[in-house]
Amino acid sequence: NAGVTQTPKFQVLKTGQSMTLQCAQDMNHEYMSWYRQDPGMGLRLIHYSVGAGITDQGEVPNGYNVSRSTTEDFPLRLLSAAPSQTSVYFCASSRDRREQYFGPGTRLTVT
Amino acid sequence: AQSVTQPDIHITVSEGASLELRCNYSYGATPYLFWYVQSPGQGLQLLLKYFSGDTLVQGIKGFEAEFKRSQSSFNLRKPSVHWSDAAEYFCAVGVPKNMNYGGSQGNLIFGKGTKLSVKP
């Protein structure tokens, strides 16, 4: 199993551009989530999904959209990037909503 | 609301010395508890976890943690630190899915991290 994969690993955007961060898992986990990590802030939950077709907001959802059309994929969309969205983004999945498996992260810079 | 506190932002210890990283949480029941480690530019690695049972949990790399319900704490310890342990450490709390907590079951709440430096 590849586990949780994220693409790209690095991305630089200009303010106002849009992009999608990809996340996929091959463990048939129902639960998936997106976190952002900022210095001195730990990780904060952006959005999560408890199954295909079901998503909900986390602590810091503004500026991000998600969808879950399949069990495997959980993309995170930035519709109009802002410098405040410069961060490291982690995707995670879980089978039973106990232990979560994290992807390697995407480092995003918005200029 | 739930919260996780790691009171020490930065700790420096000498190689070979013992280590204790503190973690306190606020939650009405026993949550799931985790410690993660992150080396610079890397992802998160799970050190250990507590779901229930024995309150002293052994993890990887010689780390252990003790859950103390009365103190709402889950402190991480290591008897002898190695230079390779220098990293940032995060405590996290998860809500058990049988707890009605506004739909946040399964989500993790992280502390802000403790950066560990190791002196030769």
C-alpha cells in the first residue's frame, strides 16, 4: 500500500490564482481530513469528510473548498490564493476515526 | 471547546540527559491521545498513542508517555536523549467517535508544539 499520498510536494502561487492540492489513500478509509501547519500554531483542521459525498468544516475553513466523490480521493481547492494561505498542508485518513495516517505534506507559498 | 496545551515552546537538553515534554488537554472525558514528532522539512511520525487501558504507553525510539486522568496530562518521556531526537514534538487529542461532540469525532486537536534541541 502507498498509504496517503499528496501532490504536489511544493507549489508557488501568485495572489489570486487557484489550485487544487491532491490527496489520495489506498487503505479504503472512510474518514479523511486536511490540516494546515503554521509556525507556532501546530496543525489546524481545515475540512474533513466522513465518507464519500459527506464533508464538513473544521477550525479554519475560510478560503478552501473540498469535495469527496470517491472514497480514495479528497482534494483541497484554493479558489483565490492569498498570502495568508502560505503554509504546509497535510492530508490524513483513518479507518475507525482513532489513529490517523498522515501524508507527506504540500508546502505552499503564495506571493 | 477542547484544547491542548504544550507549555514549553523550546527545550534544550544535553545528550544523554532525560527528557520530559508536557502536554495538558481540556476535555470532559478520556480522549484518544497521541504524540507525533516532526523533523525539519519532514512529515509527522507517530511516536505513540493511548486509547484505553494501561496508562503507561511505550512508543518507538525509546519514548514513553503516561496518561494521568486526574491531571488531564499525557507527558512524553525518554530516559536518555540522543542527538537525533532533536525535532519538534506535537501532542494531539482525538474525540472518540461514540462521543457526541458536534460532529468532530475523529478529528485531532494539536498542541502548538515543543521544539527540542540537543546539546552535545
